Amino acid sequence: MTDYLLIIVGTVWVNNLVLSQFLGLCPFMGVSRKLETAIGMGLATTFVLTLSSVSSYLVDTWLLAPLDLQYLRTLSFILVIAAIVGFTEMVVRKTSPILHNVLGIYLPLITTNCAVLGVALLNIQQQHGFIESALYGMGGALGFTLVMVMFASLRERLVVADIPSVFKGNAIGLITAGLMALSFMGFSGLVKH
Amino acid sequence: MLSALFVVGGLAALFGLLLGFAAIRFRVEGDPLADKIDKLLPQTQCGQCTFPGCRPYAEAIAKGEADINQCPPGGEVTIQALAGLLGVEPKPLNAEHGEAPAQALVALIDEQTCIGCTLCIQACPVDAIVGAAKHMHTVIEAECTGCKLCLPPCPVDCILMVAVQPSPTTWKWPYPIIPLKEVA
């Protein structure tokens, strides 16, 4: 039980996907202008990341490993991720058309979100079991959602802040992201690897 | 080598089936966003937005072909609601399409003057006027949206727009008004 809790804490704070492993930076910068879109993107990514880390674990353990086809990992994981993202897009379009409109191009782009493939490959690299993979994926996605929400809230305030004109727009966004990454370094050492 | 082909091919076929099933199961009928916009519009069907009714205007907004500030009967409230739904900044009503009425209006036919020409019946977008040729017409108050489309065709100008009187079901307590006192 403690192990599972440690995985969650470790992926959300200590080895945060965005701020300490620098994965998934494109949605982090791209969809964080408004809080609602950031939350929507976070939820969609959470769904996709959890499902894809579980199913890529299953594909690797039950299909690729017995047939000695580990060299097909990246290819088949991308296939798994693409299918799950396509599925998610259909579900979101049906259940929340506004979220679908707001997320726009970023929803299909979860396919190329490096965090999703990164987590699937890290699961294999760290020899996680089934539940560990699921928790690792979910924790990573929760961490992603957390920093998305924090960053979007900061950026909403930055819009009205009095910023020197050279720093306006994405420049101050990147500086803010760097400062957030610095502060997240404070969590390192919280969980021993 | 052959097993690799089978594995990748099999995975692709499996996911293809899954997505095909999902496409049928989660099919979206029509444009649900247009539905939501349509619900926010006042349904006067007055055509002041240059579209032939509220539904076509809603579809045009959903497609991004029309702006949100073209609905005078809805006024400020509708613009705010649309801006909230679509996540855009609210903007003032476009004066080209008319002005928002200060209060809800309803048509009233002066029955002494009405000659029973049926022209207003044809103009009414919500079928709120009843009557027959050469017989007096009258307005069903509950159906009338106050769109004023029946005013121009009337040859004897017997239709008046009057403010809706509050009924026991629509009456509300007035907002508390606290008089401001000047403190020296």
C-alpha cells in the first residue's frame, strides 16, 4: 500500500512529468491561457494517460514479450495511444461539445504528447507491474493536471499584470514555467528512488 | 519476422474495430453546440439578426459565421449568456440590428379597428394570432414574443405593442433599493 502511495506522491510532486522530466511541454505552453481549457486538457490527458499506460503494459507483457518482439515497443505503443486518443475524442465530442470546441486541435494532439509515450516507455524501463503502471500513469497525469491548473491560473493573472513590453506574452510564460520548475525542485528527496 | 507482421497487423485491426464501434456508439447527431446556443436565444423568431429565425442564427454562431451581438430582443442578457457559453468576451449589441426593448412587449389588437384581413396572421412567426378572413383577430398573449413583425403589414394600424403586465406566476418582489445618503 505504501509503495502505491509513494508512486502517486513521487509522480505528482517529485518526478513531475512537466516540471522535472520536461515531458509534455507543448500542451503546457499551448493550452494554459485559460483555466477552463487547462482543466479540460488535464482531464482529457488524465483519461488517456491512465488508459494508455495500462494498455501498453498489457500489450508489452502479453503480446510483445512472449513473442520476443520488444523492438516493436515504440511502434505498437504509438498505435495504442493513437487508438485511445481517437476514442477519447469521440467520447468528448459526444459528452461535452463545448470542451471539444475549446480544446480544438490539442485533443488529437495528445497522440503526439511526449508525456504519454514517455510514461508508457518509463513503465517498461522501471519494470512496473500492472497496478504500478496504472498508478504511475494516473499519478503522472494528475501531476500534469496540477501544474497545468497552476500555470493557467498564473498566466490568467499575468495577462493583467504590468509586464515590461519585451517580456510580454510567451516570454514571461516561459520564465514563469522555469520558476515553477525551480520551486518543484524543492520536492526532490521527498521520496527515495 | 512473420510474427511481427501479424502482431502489428492484428493490433491495427483490433483498434480499427474498436474505433469503428465507438464511431457508431458515440455518433453525434446534428450539432449539439448549435442546440445549446439555440436554447439561450429568446425564440422570438423575429429575424432581426438577418437570419430567418433563432435556429439558423444559432447554427451560424456555432459555425463562427455570425457574431454574438446580433439579437436585439435578447439584449445584454443573451449576449452575456452566449459569451459565457462560447468563452469569448461579451460585446455591446450591434446597433445595425436594432435596439433592445426596455421591457418585455406583447402585441395587442384593437378589436374595434381590426378589419379581419389576415395579413398579420401570415406575418406572425410563432402563430400567436388567431382569426379568420373578415372576422376579428386576437393575440394569444402567452405565445406572443413581442417581435413587432405584425406591425408593418397591418393596413389599419390596429396593432399596439404594450408592456407585459405581471401575472401571479411571473410577479417578483422588487429589488431592495437603499437610498444613498450623503455623508459630510
